[in-house]
Amino acid sequence: MSDTPDPENVSPDLIEPLRRAIGERYLTYALSTIMHRALPDARDGLKPVHRRILYAMRELRLSSAGGFRKSAKISGDVMGNYHPHGDQAIYDAMARLAQDFNVRYPLVDGQGNFGNIDGDNPAASRYTEARMTAAAEALLDGLNEDAVDFRANYDGTLTEPVVLPAAFPNLLANGSSGIAVGMATNIPPHNIDELVQACLHLIKTPDARDETLLNYIPGPDFPTGGVLVEPRESIAETYRTGRGAFRLRCRWHTEDLGRGQWQIIVTEIPFQVQKSKLIEKLAEVIQTKKVPILGDVRDESAEDIRIVLEPRSKNVDPDVLMGMLYRSSDLETRFSLNMNVLIDGLTPKVCSLKEVLRAFLDHRREVLLRRSRHRMAKIDHRLEVLEGLIVAFLHLDRVIDIIRYDDDPKAALMYEDWGRPHQSTIARATSEADYVSPLAGVDRAGLVLVADPAAGVPAVLGDEPVQAGVPRRYAGREQGLSDVQAEAILNMRLRSLRRLEELELVAERDRLMAERAELEDLLETGSLQWAKIAEQLREVRAQFGAKAPGGARRTTFAEAGEVEEVPLEAMIEREPVTIVCSQMGWIRALTGHIDLNRELKFKDGDGPRFIFHAETTDRLLLFGSNGRFYTLSAANLPGGRGMGEPVRLMVDLPNEARIVDLFIHRPGGRLLVASSAGDGFVVAEEEVVAQTRAGKQVLNVRAPAQARICHPVSGDHLAVVGENRKVLVFPLDQLPEMGRGKGVRLQKYKDGGLSDATTFTLAEGLSWRDPAGRTRTVGPDELAEWQGNRAGSGRMAPRGFPRDNRFT
């Protein structure tokens, strides 16, 4: 029997299109990621995992002035009670809250190895301990006063806060980052003192412009300091739109070593840059000679950061050196801002600076109102108790008599007529034994029942109805004290029965009445509410502001000053070298200008190909048979002690391409480039300089043709010789100057292709070396029979022309 269900017998409720099924489930996952994992709440600036960590630490009573607890205990409680995810993820989140190089105002006080700015990970949770900081306590202040809503935890056994009261704008103070589904957030940290000033301004001027807030919040304040070089106009636009970026540089100064020597000391690095990775990058810059004027880098950091940069020469300008390093390393970074947060904990929105501050202030107002109502309820309860205690003190003898002799002192206290003269409790009890009408039922405990429970008809005493549940002997009496007051009197200690206590009760009642009146005014008047919020913010400013330890601004501002292109002459000491490149493409630079005819050593089967004098400041141009130009720095070439290195390791020259020419770049010069197919053109040398290893494509060739000619242009005529030994001479102005392309036809061939080409001045004649090594020159009159127009076939070469069909 087949296990496949019959579609006709399947319930319609179980049939669902795959697209809708997947769409609904993925949407559920996306919303869960956005709301419960990746995006922070605009009110307290926390994600659920951070909020649960702080709440669990509060439940463990890990105050900032108390003792530490093992991190494993904390992360275990968070996982078991509130956050059913991996304990390692919880511990990593808690460890980050303790890292003062990642968080501007740490919320966790860690004891042990919690990682460092080098990028080292924290120790295992069983080795570290933690407790809350004062900043974390400020975020939690008010939880016991019904300041926020609570919800059930994941298994319904406990409750957790939906959001924290947050005494300061933590979202901006500590920043946040996260990646959700289809959206992300990245918010830099700011200075609490400046945030409070901006909030006070918004309270005073609710319709303040975004630009005005920059007078109070000029920009982020990173925990690692640094120098912010972003223009004010750009910062204003970033805060207005909620999207943008900030350019952040390291902080450095020059240290004088005497005798004209100096070195650069970096004392602060950009935010979220690992120092160890930065040192590795700087070492790579030195090794690859991207910044030739940088000689060495050392890390002398201890508790503070101290990175030493040594220049190669004392004649280097420090600003020039740092300008080059800004481009080549993470000594300058861009911190992106994307203020995507949850408004009211539900709706993700990219907010401006003003909107985020307004969300925080609205939250603080709601917290104030809820705490005020909670306090008023507490006052009302206490006032009720105080009224009962005062009554007890006014009738102290009667209270003592009731407690001493009455079988049910609580009921007696509640239904005693405190306005009538005192009489014996025992006599009252016997004389009032028949208070209840015969129509009313009486249970065994002596409580009055209703006459007709089904109809709800109350029992009566004479013409007055009596209250069900009232002791039989007090039926028909008006209740004098409440249950709360009677309980408070019964729980009162004997030592409180002194005269001074009565005065203190009256004073407390008067004080609470005055406080209650103030709370009533506060709840009814908006201006008083904002004044109270402003007062609370000033207290936060006094605790965490600029005058508090660690509260001063760390990140300063400066003009960027765009780094100009620095010529190599300004970065490299000019020294003579001899460039040697072998037939197999091994290149090296020998110190000094040696004799070019000197015999040099090469690998077995290899020999010399190019050898010429240069200087360390020169740039070399390499032309490949694939038509691409590659640029090399003479200062970056390997020394001449060995055989050198393959040039293909320095540039991306394909293995099937050969080196056509290698020469020194001459700014302002022009080059003749041509292919074996006889096509070519003139190109300016500035157009062929490549900035990357991949080189720059200049002459377009198609197989089987290859790039064959690359000569400097000089003179007014061009001489071309083909593999068929025919020579053509034509004016150079017939050849176009291009930046890139296939070029135009230089000479027409029936068979074969181009062999060689050269430029010369017609008036001086055309020269070449004969087989005997002598230079032969053919004057302009003799060249008349070879002269023609471009793309002609030409005539056979003159007698004595080299057999290799080469002009040089």
C-alpha cells in the first residue's frame, strides 16, 4: 500500500502554495531578526541580549559597589532564564560591554582578561568575573517603580523588562552596530556631556533645527580618541539624514632625537582598528616599499599606545610621510553611520540625530509619569497606614484593651466606633450578642449571611441592611478602619508607643501629603514634567559628564588637508643604480653606475637582456608582447647581491607574454608602439604609466599578432622594415597620436609582418650598424627612392643593411 496521501482526501487547510509558505516563514524569521536580535531600541539603545545581561546581573545583585561573580554564572543565568541561545554568544556580548576600547561608557566592570585592542579574545568565562558599572545602574534605575512594562520570558516562568528606563541616551552614548535581514545599523559613540546639553536644548526648544544641535554635538566621541577630519557641512548632512560617514585619523606627534634625527609617535589609533593588524599592515608597507620614505615601525605600547615610525631619511617632511601612510594603512579610516533603529521597540526606521534624541526624551517622560503614579500609589498606601496609626495613638488605651481582651482584635479595630466614649470590651461583647435579625443566616464562625443567597437579598437589622461577612456582633456598624490600617496597628511594636513616635507620624503624614500634592501637579502639568526631566539629566551630567573621571571628550577635530601627490624624489634618496634584466626576466638593481660591458653572473641557461644606468627615484616602463605597459619603481627592485627576482612576481605579466622593452620613464616623452602585423601609433609616456600590478593595455593586438616595437620618438620621419626586407620611409606626422587602440597601418605586406621601425630626422639621414659593427648613415638624397606614404609596400633595403632586419 502506498504511503503517498491522496490529494482528494487531504484537507484544504493543509494545502498551501510553496511561494506563500516560504514567504510567510521567511518574513517571520526576518522580523524576528530585526526586532529581537540585530537592531537596537531607540529608547535605551540596547539589543535584547544586552538588556537581558544587565537585568540578569541586577537580579544577581551585582552592583557597582558590590562583589564580582564568575562570568560563567552570569551567562548561564542569562541563557537559562531569558536568552535561550549559545552561552558563548552571550559571553561575547557581555565581554564587549566591558571593553573600554569598544564601548565609550562600559556597562560591565570586568575582572580578568576581557581582550585587548590588539584583537586578542577574552579568556574563557570560567576564568573571568564581572559586575555592573554605575552607567549600567543608571540604565536600570526605576525598574522597581513600574517605570517600564514587563513581559514573560521565553518559557513563561519569569518576567523581563521590555525596555530599560535609561537615565541617559545610551544609543548615542555607546553606539551600536548590527546586520539584520535587508537592513543594518552602525552608530558611533558620543559624549554624554554633549548629548545632555542637546537634550536640554530640545526640552527648551522642541522645534530646534538639526543644524543647531551641532553646536552641542559636534560629532562622535570615540573611546580610542583620534582626530576627526570630516568637514562640518558633511557632519551636519549625515546627522540630518541618518546616513553618512566620518573620516577618522590617528593622533601623532614628532619626537626629536637630537642631531637632526626624529621619529613619529602614534598615541591614538582609529576606532575598531586592531593594533596588531595595523602593525602588520605597516610592516607590509615597508616590505613592499609602497611608502619608500618609511624606514621602520615598532610597537612600544604598554598600558597606553605608542607606535614608533622611523623615516628612512631625516630630510623627509613628517606631514608628507603621514599623508602617504593615511592612504596606505588604517591610520585613517572611514566610520559609516546608518542610524537604523527600532522606534518604540517595533518599527525600524533610519532616524536623524534629532529624532533619536526626541525618542529618548519621550521615553523619559513616559518613565517619569509611570514612576510618579507608582510613587503616588505608595504614598496613598502609606497615608492610609499613617491615619490608622494616628487613630491608634489617639485612642491608645482602647486599642490595648481590644488587643488584650477581644477574640477577634482585627475585626474589633475595624468596626470600633472611635468617636463614642470608651467602654469595656467584654461588656460590649455580651450586650451585643443579638444584633442580627432572625431573618439572616449565621454560619458557625458567627458571620452574617444573606437572607436569600439565590436572590441576593441582604440580611437586615431592624430597618438597616447589614453587610455580609461582618462579625455577628458588629452587623449594622459602619467600618471605621480599613483592613490595611487594622493590620498595621496589630503589627506595631511596643517600642513605637512612645509620645515622640506620634509626633513623627504626624510629621511624616504632612510630608507625604505635600509630596502627593507635588506629584498631582507634576502629572497634570507638562512644563513641570519637562523641568523634572531636565533636572534628572543634569544629575546624569554631573555623574558622567565632562568633569567626571573619563568623561572629557577624547576625539578632537581638525581640517583634513587633502594629501597631495608627492613625487618620488621627495620620498626616496636619489642614488645611482644599474638596472639588469636577464633574458628569462630576472631583474635586479646594482648599487652605483657600473661599467655596462662588465661581465655579470646569471643563472644557468640565462644571459643579459637589458642593462642601463638609472637612479632610485626613476620609474621603469616594461612593455609586454601582449600590448600592456607595466610600471616598476627602481627603488623597489631587489639588490644586486644575488640573481634578482622574476619580474613576473612584481607585475602580472602572463607567462605566454615576453618582454619587448624595458626603459626609464621620461615625463613628457612620446613612444612609437607597433605590432608584428604592421599596425601602430604614437602615444605619450604619461598615458602608459600603470598604477597597479595588472598594468595598462595600450596597444590592442589579436593573435597571432604580437606587440613588437616600442621606441622613443625623435625626429620628423619614420623608417619601417618588414620581414621581407623591404624598407619604407614616410613623414612622422602621418602617424596619429593615441592613448590606446590598434593603431593604423604602417607598411603593407603580402607575406610576413613588421620586423623593425625607428624614427629619425630626415636632414641628418638614417643610420644603422652593419655586420662589422660600423655605423652607416644614408643621407636624405639617397633615401629618396625609399620615401613614400604610410601603408606603402616600400623597396628592398639598401646594400649593407643588417641581415637581422634591425635598425639598432
